[in-house]
Amino acid sequence: MSAPIPPEDSSIPPSESSSGFGPGVPPVPTNASPEEKDAHWYKYVYQGDKMPQLTLRSVLMGGILGMLMAASNLYTSLAIGWGFGVAITASVMSYVIWNLVRAASGGTVSKMSVLENNCMASTASAAGYSTGSTIATMFGALLLLADPPPGKTSADVSSMSIQPVWVIVLFTLCTGLMGVFLAIPLKKQMINHEQLRFPSGVAAAETLRNLFSEAAGAVRKAYMLIAGIGFGALVGIFNTGEGTLPILDRFFKAIHFRLPESIPDGRGFYQLYGKELPGFGIDVSVLLVAAGVITRLRVCLSMLAGSALLYFVIGPWLVQLDQHHPGTGWVLQNGSWIFDPAAVKENVIRNIDFAGGFTVLKFTTWSLWGGTSLMVFTSLASVALQWKTIARAFTNLRKEGQVHEHIEGMKKVEVPTSWMIAGMVPITIAMIFVQVIGFKIAWWAGVIAVIMAFFLSLVACRATGETDTTPIGAMGKVMQLLFAVLSPGNIHANLAAAGIAANSASSSADLLTDLKSGYLLGANPRRQFLAQFVGVFFGTIAIVPIWFLMVPNRAALEKFAAPSTKAWEAVARVLTKGIDQLPDSAKVAILIGAIVGIALPLIERAVPAKYRQYLPSAMGLGLSWIIPFSNAIGFAIGAVLGKLWELFHRRSSDEYSISLASGLIAGESLIKAVIAMAATAAGLLSK
């Protein structure tokens, strides 16, 4: 079996590989084997022996920055249900912070190298992102499930009462470290060999390269980058939701101007039977549009097609099925269908459920099962089809001849598989111990949870590599569904298993994004791994006390919107009663998703390479049933604009499109992180 050819729109094409690696690097041969790609990178890109990278100052500064970002991500997860990836934010903020330190020292402190800056960002990324999602979702859901004692209120349900502090610390630390170690083989496969895009990683590398370069071409790119950062930051400020930060609310009121969070806002456009459709519209955000420019047409149009199919065809059809099923609450009145909560019969399961007091139809609550199934099975099928390449990621196969010299050099800087084994053995033991003692999970079920975490990390990383979106919630739902079968009725086991999968998957995906930027800059992978490893400890030290300060009891948690946390709680309540609580149509969607997920990689493998770009992206289709329509259309707009730019002026597109898109992503994500940190500080000061 020959070495697999990566999908056209999920990898960097030969014509772009040199620009991705920077000026002066020859393109990777089109049909290069994995060994030849490694040799090419080591010969032309690797800079780890030419400048400092893993230094005490970079790790300490990165750790402190990551602790601040951990607080920011915890707040945003509770406030809006999203956690922003911090690869770009960490890269730019680390550069700015160190230059401020230099200025304050009067120039006595030396300038950081670009790889030191990347190492600082790696530490910050691990600290700021890989430790927070479990706290907000899993432990938050456990807190919501803890009912007040008779005669007491939610304020009497302490956050410390749901689990001992040591359980929360050890669980957070181990799941974060699991993501770091699982990223070892995934990095070799997805970054070195398949060269998946990881758009935010590309943006972070391009940002740092332009910040540090003084060449004429780089200066022009830097101006474009700065323009993108400025515009992205302005959009990020003006589309901030009402109530996020009081000072911004006063500012918008004074100038009588504020961008809506989406156009239209979903309350007056395309309602279905008088019910709102959350996430329908166009987000007033340049972040998704810019990510679409980098992600490209195939994946983005697949996302739009799948989302349109859900919102305009399948979702309305399922509502019609509910209307003709007695007991679902739908009644025909004066020739029109209306929903009457009084007509709902006990134990009747609707296909499409409601939120917001029966005012909002939630299509994605149903569709996420089929979309997740498609993503899981397409990832497993891709693994099966690329078994030889993946085997190389775990072994030290090498070719003789000219490539051999560089392969030997590559082996000395790449993280060996033995490190993963050495790390995963104690982490697995610790995770099983925490599950058995803290959550009353059988030891064998704990082993299954850890094994499944690897496969779901594979899915999450591939989704992030192709679409720049990590389906954390979907990965948790898979584990919740599995443990509804393995440990029925145990609601704590259900949430703990989901927490393992979600945190390890989100951690490995964000760290791969960071590793992608290091790969493009020529960083030493071992040193970058060590920076990430240390970063998890910084993040754990910060996030646990911040959680108890921000959410001391259930009443404090109930003040947040916490949509993701409440979704985890709701799914746990339903699935612990058994998988029969899922509508039959969702079970059919799971089966169809599995079939499509297996079929598309097989078809892609069978057709000639020149036709593959016309096939739908399996990962894009799967993700389209998990994210709202507004996200899908944002990606598609960006991809179409990027393609039009390329068609009308290829030269300027090749030179500036990545810089501009990177700036837009960096600008909006940076300002959102700053606003979130300010909101966190304001919230803590008001307590």
C-alpha cells in the first residue's frame, strides 16, 4: 500500500507549503513519503539549534500569562458556553508583554528569539486552555445536580461539597496532561505527515514571523497583519454582548452605537411556527470569516450545505412528525399548529426539543448525535486507511540513502513514543484511581474511559485541523451515551467519563494548534512538548482556586447563563435513565452518520486525486450538525471571499491573504480575551 495522499483541502498544497514555512523554503514534493516530508522539514525549516527556545524566562512568563488566560476561559465558558483557543492570543500577548518588560528595564533585558516567544506561547496555551473546560462543564453540571437540603437554598450548596478539592485538582491535572501526551503521536500523523491546516496555528506562526522579521516583503505582510489586528479588535469590541462589561455598556450608550451579535438576531427572521431558531443568522464577527479564508472552500461549503439541510429540510420535517404524534404538545388550532405545554404527556419523547420556556426550537440538540457519529466514524475510517503511516508515528522506520541523514536528525528532536508511554502509564493509573474513589466508577469502566479519550482526541484534533473548530461538547456526549450503557443510573460516572473525553480532547486539539505554529517556525518539538507539560501545572494551580472564588456555591453558578454546563446536566439527567430516552430518529441519525462517515473516506480513496476536491468533506458535514448555522455561513463567506481574491488577483492573494486573515483572527480573539479577563476581574471585585 502506497503512502496515503492527504485530502486536498485539509492539507497545505505544495504551492503553499513554502509560504507556510516562510520565505526561501522549497515546496514539499507532491507525492513525498512521510519520511521525505520529515527530512524536508529538518533540512530546510528546523531552527531549534540556531537560537534559544526553552528558557526559564519563556516558561515563567508563559506560565503567568496562561494563568490569566485560564481565568478568562473559565469566565467565558460560564458566561456564553464557549472557550476561546489561546494559541494566537498567547503568541501576540507574549510578544507584547516581553517587549514591555524590555522597555521597563531600559533595554538591559535581551530580546526574546521567535522560538522563545513560541515556547512562551506554548506554556501559556497549555496553562490557559487545557485545564478549564472540565471545571466549567463537568464540575459545574455536578453542582447543578446537587439539590439544596430541605429548608435550604442554592446558596447553601457549596462548590466544595460536590467533590473533595484533591479530586478536582487531580482530575484537572491528569486530563490536561493526558491531552499533552496524546498529542505526541497525533502531531506526527496530522502535522508532520498529513499537514492538516490548523488555521489558528498557521495564523499564530504568520503573526510571530511578521513581528520578528525586518525583510521588505515581511514588512508589507506585517502592515497587513497589523491592519487585520486593528480591524478585528474593533469588531470584537463593538459586537460585545450587552451586560458583559459595564464600562463597555456605558460607552455604547454614550455613543449610541453597538454592533448586533448577529444579523438578523433570530427573533424576527425565519421563525418556525412562531418559535425562534437559535444560531440562525450571520454572526457579526470577522473571526469565523477569516478562519474560512484559511480553511478553504471544500470544508466550508460542506459545513454550509450540511447546516442548510438541517435548518431548512430535516429540522422542519422532524417538527412536522412531532405535530402528528399525540402527546408531544403540538395542537392544531384554527388551522394553525401551536405548542401547548399543557398538552404534553409524560414519557412522550419529541424529536425536536425546546428551550427558553418552550419559545425556542433547538435543532442541534437532535442533530448533534448524527453529526458526532459521522465525525467519529470518518476519523476511525481514516485511521484504518492510513495504518502504515500511523505505524510509522509509533515506530522508528527509516529509509536509506540521502533521506537517512535528516531522518536521524529528526529522530533526535521529535518527541519519541517512549515518552508518551512513560507519561500515559502513571496518568492512566491516577485517572482510574480518581474515577473509582471520587465517582464510584468500576475500574474496568475507568480503563474504557481512558482508552476512549484517545479515540475522541483523534476526532477532535482532526476536526480542529480541518475546520479550526473543536467539538468539545460533542465528544463529551459520545462518552455520556457510552456510559449510559456501561454504568446506567450513575449520573456521576456519566459526567466524569464525559469530562475525561472533553478535557483531553480539547487539550490535545489546542496543543496541536500550538505545535503547528512551532512546526512552521522550525521549533524543536521536544522543547515545545516540555513547555506544554509545565504549562498544565501552572494552569491547574490557577484554575482550581479561581473556580471556588468565582463559583463558591450553586447560587453563584445560577447567575451565569452557563449554556454548556446546563446542556451537560440535561444530557446526564436524560441518559442516566437509559438510551431509550433518545428519540428513535436520533438513533437512525447515528446509524446514517456512521455509514456516511465510513463511506466518504473510502470514496475519496478510490477516486482519482484531481476529483477529490469536488467531494464533500466528511468532517465539515459532521461539524455542520453540531455548530449553529451562523457559524457555518461565517466560514463559507470567508472561503468564498478568499477564493474570489485568488481568482481576481492571485499574486496579492498569495502574499497577503494569510497575513490579513491571521490578523483578523488575532485581533478579535485577543480583544475578546482581554474583555473576558476584565469581566472576570470586575465580577470578582463586585463580590
